Amino acid sequence: MSIVVVGTVAFDTVETPFGRGENVLGGSATYFSTSASFFTDVSLVAVVGEDFPEEHVTFLQGRNVDTTGLQRIPGKTFHWSGRYGYDLNEAQTLDTQLNVLMDFQPELPESYRDAEYLFLANIDPDLQMKVLDQVRKPKLVACDTMNFWISSKPAALKKVLQRVDIVVINEGEARQFTGEANLVKAARQIMALGCKRLVVKRGEYGVLMFTPETVFAAPAYPLEEVFDPTGAGDTFAGGFMGYLANTGDLSEAGLRQAIIFGSVMASFNVEDFSLNRMKRLEFKEIKARFSSFKALTSFRDVAV
Ligand code: AMP
């Protein structure tokens, strides 16, 4: 089954202790689509400006991403600048230029409206809502967000969170949104808004998936070299949703597998700048790392 995703397609200027990339390809929907495209068909809803090079669109199409819903309008493409210190867990945003995002009116092509899987990637919550309203009867809707929208549009964001099945959010942002320091309590508060599941991304500490009754913990893959964490959250979400759409298995076991595929995709993405690692990634590497994850988390039960 295919996934519709709305999010940003961006130019990023990123500094990490290992280098700097200026105006490189980025954006929540770009990372998500590329990652999910290893598992399923993806239909993109996004906006770029006149300055956006056609080669980036060709790259997405080369990964079989349907770009019918990618609008090009007068103005400049969304631009994000960020920096990471040696603690690569949290980006420091230096500048956010919304540019064409301010005039974006998402209009879903008819072929997108019957999508069964919808991912509302990090973007203005008003835009997330407009897309959600245009998809007729999705089987699964998940969403992401970030501190920028939590601070600037908390009420609109709350309305989105009330309408989705799964919320995927960073640890720091879960705390910021709820004002609750304890992560388990913060998770309960977010779930009280109505979602069935909450996935909390914790950078190099992995991921927690909460339901009202259960918690599942997955580590991050222990890598010797992490160059650029930008897009880790979105590639995670792409692997997670991509695998779910591929199998259609929404059982607890299926969701746990999907969490590991998401973690596998994020672990590759951080190995190089921008989408460079995704561009040379092969499916056999994904399968091999999934097996390494299994070994990483497997241990013997106590004898009774
Ligand atoms: P992450 O997966 O959280 O590292 O997301 C990184 C991507 O988010 C970057 O490529 C940015 O272009 C994009 N981004 C940064 N700020 C925003 C924002 N306020 N809204 C939407 N996307 C953003």
C-alpha cells in the first residue's frame, strides 16, 4: 500500500563537529519519502520555490516517489540552518526561513485521496490539518512535529494530535509540549489527547513506543561514526511507516518490527551528510542491519 506524506522539502545549512553543508537537500518530507521508498510507494505533498534544482526532484522520482503533489510556486524554498555540538542528540536551530511555506495551499491530487497510510511529517500544523482533511478514509495516520511549531502554534498542533493514530515525537519535544519532565508521564499526557500509540525518539538512546498498556524499547544502533544526525527522525519515521504500509500488519508484533526498521534506516542516514548515505544504500544492507539489531537485543531468559 502506498503512503501519502506532507512535510518540508528544504535547503539545509548544517554544521556538525565533522563538517558543514551549505544549502544541501533536506526537509522532513524529503528524508521521510526517501527512507519509506525502500519499502513501499510514496506520494509526496510539499512545496518548493523557483530556486529549487530540478535534479533533486529527479532524485526523488528516481526513488519512485510520486511528485504530482509537489508544488513549485514563486519565491524561495524553505531554508533551515542548524548546528550540532559533540552531543549529537539535539540540533540547535540557528535560523528558519519559511519562505514559500507561508503561501502553501496543499491541494491533493485525486489519486492521493484514497491513501490508506498518511504521514503528517514536521511542517506547520495548519498544513498538516489541511492535508488530513483531504484524505477520505485512511487506515493509519501518524504525525511528527518539532519545537518550532510547539512554541509558535500549540493550539493548532493540539488539534492535529487529537486526530491521529500514532504520534512520533522527540524526547525533548514531548517534555516541551506537556511541560512534564518525566517522560513516562509526558507520554501519558500526549496519549490522553486521543492517539493509540506514542513513539518517542531519543537520539542515540533509541526509541520508546507507548500504548496505554505496553512499552517497547529499542536501542539505537551503536555506530562508531556519526557524521550528521539531520533527518534521523524523518528517516526513522519513513522506515517505520514504510514497513507498516508494506506488510499491512498493525499488530503489536508488526509495529515492533516496524520500529526496528525505522531504527535501521535512521542508523544509516546519520553516517553521512544530507541524503548522501540514503542515495547509495542498498536493500541488502537494510536486511543485514535488521539482523544485527536482533542480535543486539537478544538475551537468554532466566532458568526457573
Ligand atoms: P530531523 O529528522 O528532526 O533531524 O529533521 C531534520 C529536517 O527537518 C531538516 O532537513 C529540516 O529541513 C527540517 N526542518 C527544520 N525545521 C523545520 C520546521 N520548523 N518545520 C518543518 N521542517 C523543518
